[in-house]
Amino acid sequence: GKGSFSNVVKNLQKAIEQLDGVQVNAVYGPETINFLPEIVSFFTQLGVPIIHLNLNINASWPMEINCNIQDIYMKVANHYIQSYQSGQEIAINLIDSKIIVFLKGGYVLDHLYLYKSQYFPL
């Protein structure tokens, strides 16, 4: 089918022009993890001020992956520092927001469904 990349970029640029605090969520997998620095650079060049980087928890991650996560995160950190030094304020979230949800006990609706299914079978 026809790709949607150019439409997404065009609409993202419109959102950045008209809204404050536009955020993007970039989901990466084993085949794209090496490109995180380029992804961050791409979004900051577009003017996206807040970037969330979340790993694809549904992907099949091999035990041995061909990347050095420390080097990748260091490149992302260096990009952040360079952006700050050049006067561009950005925020990069490297910790998957789903982890925070799990640490806090999950989503409220998950608990309600569990409650319903335990006491009131559907």
C-alpha cells in the first residue's frame, strides 16, 4: 500500500506550529534500536519538544542483540546536551511509561475487571 510517512510528518509539523508541548512516542524493537540517536535527532529537528522512547514489549527480543545499549543511550544523551547548549529545550524519556504503570500496580480498569471476574463471573 501507499506509505503514510509524509502525511504523518506534515501533520506533526502542523501540530508543532499550532500547539504547545507536542509529544511523540517512538516505539523501537530489536531491528530499530540502533537508530535511536537518529530518531531523536529527526524529531528534535522537526521541533518536537518531548520525546518518549519505548521498547516494543511484544517484539521477539533475541538473547544476544547486535547493539551496545550504553553507546546508544550515550549518543542520545549527547544529542540532549547539544540541544540544551544550542538553546533548544527538549525532554527525552528513556524509561518506558508502562514500567511506571506496572510499578504502581497496573491500570485501574485492570483491577476492576479482575474484581468483576472474581466475584461476578461474566
